[in-house]
Amino acid sequence: MTVASRSLREIRPIGPLHAKVRPPGSKSLTNRALLVAALAEGDSLVTNALVSDDTRYMAGALRVLGLVIDEGDDGTRIAIAGCGGAFPVARADLYVGDAGTAMRFLTAALAVGRGRYTVDGDERMRRRPIGDLVDGLRQLGVDISARDGRYPPVTIAATGLSGGTCAIDGSTSSQFISALLMAAPYARGDVTVRVTGDLVSAPYVTMTRRVMADFGVEIDEPEPRVWRVPAGRRYRGTTYAVEPDASAASYWFAAAAVTGGTVRVDGIGSGSVQGDMAFVDLLARMGCAVRRGAAWTEVSGGQLRGIDADMRDISDTAMTLAVVALFADSPTRIGGIANVRVKESDRIAAMTTEARKLGAEVEELPDGMIIRPRPLHGAVIETYNDHRLAMSFAVVGLRQPGVVIADPGCVAKTYPRFFDELARVGA
């Protein structure tokens, strides 16, 4: 239904959910694989790729740079002819909407080329900091500028990446480190990346290294949080299969927890490369039963209890845990996620505001929140054009009547068919 031309979607309670699902391909893996395949020597095929706004922005930007990309009939099988680290187009203005991975990864990769490039995004992206990455690239000899030195758009006068050592703050986004590492094989000399301060979402750096290795580039870690990429290593074209998205899977695991049902997610199991699969360990601490196979993971709901969770490594699933905590029998504290204030929304403030509309007692902290369960009621949930807010609060509606999600189309960023899939399994 619509009010004043705004889209609203009411979520219907369904009782215990028993379902088997397979989320679409991982956004994080898809965009890493697209960039690395573009830089590689030879042809690559990326299978089970995510089809979403974020991945379209990445593929579209690579096309503007002269790459030949064939997305096939449905977009999940993407053929890329690699450029060997030499982008065919020497001048380009790239637009990436609010795709953080595309903004960060392309900014570093363009430094290996030769030409003048600008990377810009939408209004929200222009408020998302990129200064730490800009500083890191300058330490490696890159001529780069950003608005106020800290925000997009960024402009790169590229003459190739010379190499060297850079120290970069990891407390805002691990994507800055991943961006530098993925570009580093095409530097003229060795590149050493040293993290200063905290490192949030550390498993995503491990993911980056795994993708690089799958395309033929192993990197060294001489000491914790220091990575060295020797000169002369190059990516080789390959066939790369993208795992289903673990962040997207968290909503299905949470649905099992909240409704007291059992949900099996196919395609991601004990061998997953995605750190967000640690989310199910938190559900186990809350009272859920978790079972894993090599290529599947299953969660069954139980009596939920509150926990104290440091989620700095898996902050994309923090809002998912917060909605599960609404139904626990004791308070839950979520910490270590100050960095989510500069995601698609200020997720701590947004989660606090919207959960309170439902009757919850939520205390906002500088780096997280405390959820004290209270009787809930229905409400219209604003989503702030943030896909993760929309999907998290949809889980609440599977148990609590009257939950209405405003602007549900924002899930197109990473999971375009989420609400269709929710209706299917609910039926």
C-alpha cells in the first residue's frame, strides 16, 4: 500500500518458521571478485554473482573504464576480460551511488592506472568518510584529493602505484585496507600496509586475502595487522564461485530465533570464507540450537536470553541481533560498532529510534546499544534508505503484529527479492 506516494509493506506474523532458503550471492565477495577479475591477466567467469544496486554500480564503473563485461541472461554469471592492470580509458568520471565497496575499492585500484579519474556517489555517500584511504594512498605516492580532504568525490591523477609503506587507521572501515591490498600487486615496488589503532570488521580483510589468493596472488603477513605484497605478483583470470551472502543469511537465522522455528540456509557452512557466519554463534549463546554441515547451516529457535556481544568484527549483523534481543528474557548489550554510524545510515541512532516506536527500551551508547525487552506493539518503521534496517525490522513483524516497513524497496541495494522470498517462505 502507499500513503502520499510512499511505499509501505506490512509484515504478517506467521508462527514458527520452518524453511530452507538460499540467499543470493555475497555482495562483498561479488564486488571483490569483479574488481580483481578486471585487474587480472586473462578472462574470468564469476558465478552466483549478486544482482543488486551495489554490484551494478561496480560493474557499470568498470565498463566506463573500458572493461568488457558480459552479465549473461540473469546477471549471476559474469564474464570479465581482464585488463592486466592497465585500464583502457585514461579519463573517466565514475558514479557509484551509495555502494561503499565500489567507492573504496575503485579509488585504490584507479591509482595503478594512468590518467585522471573522479569517483563520486549520492548524497549519503558524500557524507561517508574516505579520508583514511586517501591518506594511505598519498603515503604510497598517489596524487589524490577529496572534498575537505575526507569525503567523496575523490579525484586521482594516476601515474601508476609506486609502492612503499603506508600506515592506515582501521577504526572506520576495513574496506580501506582491503582496497589497498587488492590494488597493491600492480605497484612498481613492494607494498606494505600497516594498520594503526583498532581494526573493525577484521574478517573482511581475511576474505579479501582469500579472493586474491583464488586469483593467484598470495600476500605475506610478517606480523599481526601488517601485510606485505611483493612486487611482480599479478592476478590470473579464473572461474570464481561466489558464496551466498552471510549478512543476508542472518535475517533468516534471526527469523528462526524469533519465531521458534527452524531455518536451514544452503550454500554456506563450516568452510565459509565470510566472517559474518559468526552471527550464529551469538544466537547459540542466546539459546538457539545451531547445526552446521560443509555447505549448510541450520538454526532452531529456543528460549531467548540476553547476552553481552562485542560485534566489532561482524557489525553488519548488529541490527539483526538487536531485533532478536527484543524478544529475549533479559537485557542485551551490543558494543564495538561505532563504525556503523557512518554506514548507509547512522545505524545505532536509527535502530534506537525505530525500536522505541515498537515499545522497546533501548539505550543508545557511543559504540552500540543496550536492549531491555518490553512488551511490543505495532508501528511504521522508517528505513532511512538503509537495506539492513528494513530487513532487520521485517524479522520483528514475523512475530509482532502491526509492523509496517516504510520504503521497502531500499533492499535492492543487496537483496532485491528479500520481501518476495519472505512472503514465499511465510506461506
